[in-house]
Amino acid sequence: MPITANMLLALGASPIMAHAEAEMSEIVQLSQALVLNMGTLDKHWIDAMAAAQKAALNSGIPIIFDPVGAGASQYRTETAKKILAQGVTLIRGNASEIMALENKQIKTKGVDSTQASHEALSAAQLIAKKYQCTVVVSGKTDLIVHQDQTIMLKYGSPLLTKVVGMGCTLTAIIAAFLSVNSNPLLAAMHAVALFGLLGELSEQQATGPGSFYMRLLDNLYTLKQTDLEPFIARSALNAYSQQLDFGKAPRK
């Protein structure tokens, strides 16, 4: 949670890491987006997430769901399916997590993916259609599936897999973007692209996972559009460059 909170603060968002069921309704009313994260899972957390989800649905607040470890145990997989069935705006997971929600035979290795992201495209499309939500599959290639549209992005750094909490951080950053852009496709595309580009920039300056995280945090805090232009110019996202404006990261 500290890693995710620090990254959100650097971005300009205002995180509240609440998990007490008794305060969920009030906390959700203060928020512009709700992140449901299954990283720490027990009955108390599940009940708190259910209360928060109900409050967000009643208030029309976007819900971003991270099914951490879906496929690692039946408990996690079934909990994730129940959350999805209640209604979410967007789900973000790795390939194994997304595939496990459609195929009981898929297993994850802890919270790590055992599948490549492109292998999860069919499952992502089925989930998007079944639950009327946007699906983000993160990996070497990131997939964003929204209704009948699919966007593939190839930004990022291998070091993103060497620091705990980077997937959870991406989920939270997507939520921050959704709080200022109600279009899930564009909000997710901008957030995923930003995080991947930030990873490439930080990798160039880092000597290992420890310095990579520090660079990632500092670069997000000081980020200017010109910092990313060299990466954008050679990217697969060039076709969308007219829509991207990284000089306007969400602020509270």
C-alpha cells in the first residue's frame, strides 16, 4: 500500500487506503474513484469491499478492480467473480488472472502471470462483453479491451516485474485517470501508456530494482511532456499521439 500511495501522491492524486467496513459508505462519498484490490484477502476485507462497491454503484463512482492472485486459489477466483458480477467499470490484471476468471484450468504462480498477455485476449473480450466493463491485461504487451475495441501497447521495462506492487500501482493510476476522464478506453490507454513510458525512462537511469523504484517515483513527480517525447516518437502509440497529453496529469 505505501508504494501505491506514494505513486498516486507523486501523480497529484489523493489516496485514501481505507479498509474498515464501518466507514466505507462515508469514504466512498469523498472519492472520485474506487479501487478494489484483492491483494490482502480475508472475510473482513471482502465484506469491506462489498460495502464500498455498493456505495460506489449507488453514487455512480467508477470502480476499478484488481483481481490479485485470481487462479491461485478457488477462494480468490470465486471472490473475484462475485465482485465482477456486482458491477465494475474496469478490471486490470495480468494474463493469468484474467484468463482464470474465464477458465478454471488456468493457474497463477502466486501473483505472477504464467501466461503471455496476448493469450488472454479472448478471455478479456469475453469478460468485457459479459460484465459490460473495460478490461486491461498488463504484460510485455498491454491490452485494453473496451466493447468492440482493442488497443495493444508495447511500452514498459522488465524492471517493472522486479518491484512489488507495480501492477497494483498501475491499477491505481488508471483509477486516477478515470477520476478526471469518464471515457474508460481513453483513461486506461493514457494511464497504461504513461506508466510504460515512465518505466522506460526510469530504466535508463537505474542500476537495479531499488534505484528503479526511486527513479520511477521521482520521474512521476517531476514529469514533463518533453521527458517522454523521445519514447513516444518511436512507439506503437504514434497513431494516437494527437489524443495524448502527458503534460496534464490528473491533479486533485
